[in-house]
Amino acid sequence: MPEEENRLPPGQYIPRGRPVIHYGRVPAFRPESWRFQVFGATASGDTHMLGWEEFAALPRTAVIADFHCVTKFSIMGNEWSGIAARTLMEHVPPAPGVRHIMIWAEYGYSANMRMSDFDRDTTLFATALDDKPLSPERGFPVRIVVPHLYAWKSVKWVRGIEYLTEDRRGFWEERGYHNIADPWSEQRYSYQEEPGEGPP
């Protein structure tokens, strides 16, 4: 426990169990019609669509990482497995001027992040947690996991990414959450943003 407590960002606590929080209803998964879209400023200029079988066949990796919710609980030592963000970028490269990413999910939900946050060893599109497929409530069939940021950036039920040359706020960022979301700096709300940390 002391080791885990040393990994806790300021203001966080370790709960009993694994709480689940999400906005809206849980979507149904239909593999025959499911598509993952990569669009925006791609290197080719084209929009790329991957069906479920093609997406699931991409090379897989695993990451053990803590999970920090902005509501102040942290779940420690989760083993996520899936497709690394870097693998997806190799499959569909961004244009040279891309500096930001928008993650898109079911029902139009979105979250933005800097390319420097997306392009990390620990960022991946998870399909399993602790060697078991994600439950529907946790984002089945795929969610992005960005362990070093607050968990609203780890979007559930992901359906695509948009490469951006200029930053835009996502769903919660438009509703008052911090644009960057670093838990170690307690970047919870947009009023805390310093100049240059958000879109003009």
C-alpha cells in the first residue's frame, strides 16, 4: 500500500473495488457494421476506415498503468492490452503538421489531447483489462487509455481519431474541464489553464 500511495497524484485516493463512471447509455456493439475511422490531417490526405476484424488484427501490446479519475479516485496497477497508439499511427500516419488529436466515440463524444500525449509508449487502444475483454460498461469493444492524464481523456467506445493541426476542445473540455488534464498538476478545470494550455 505505501508504494501505491507514493504513486497517487495530489488529491486522489484509492477506493474499494473498481468504480465505473460514464456519461449516457452503454452502446451496443455490432461487429459487422463497426468501423474505426482515421481522418483529418492524414499523411495521404485520405480518410481511412478499418472494420472490426482489420482493427483487431493489428499488432497488440500490454501496459500496466494506474488510472486517475478527475472525481478523485485512482485505480492502481491495471493491465490493459490492445493496440498501441504508435501502431495505429504507423498504419495511418499523420501529416507532418499534426500537433493535436481528437478522439471520437459513440454518440459524438470526444476528447482532445496533444500529439505529445498521444504518441507515448503507454497510450493504447485497449480491448482487454487484466486478460479479460472489456466489459460494456468499461468501454467494450475498445477504449483509449492515456494513463498519465485524467481518465476523461481515456475515452470509452472509441470509433476514430482525427488528426489536427490546430487544437480544439472535446466534449468535457467545452464544458469546463482542463484542456491538458495532468493529474500531477491537478489540472481539473479550464479556469486553471495558463496561457497557451488551451485553444484561443
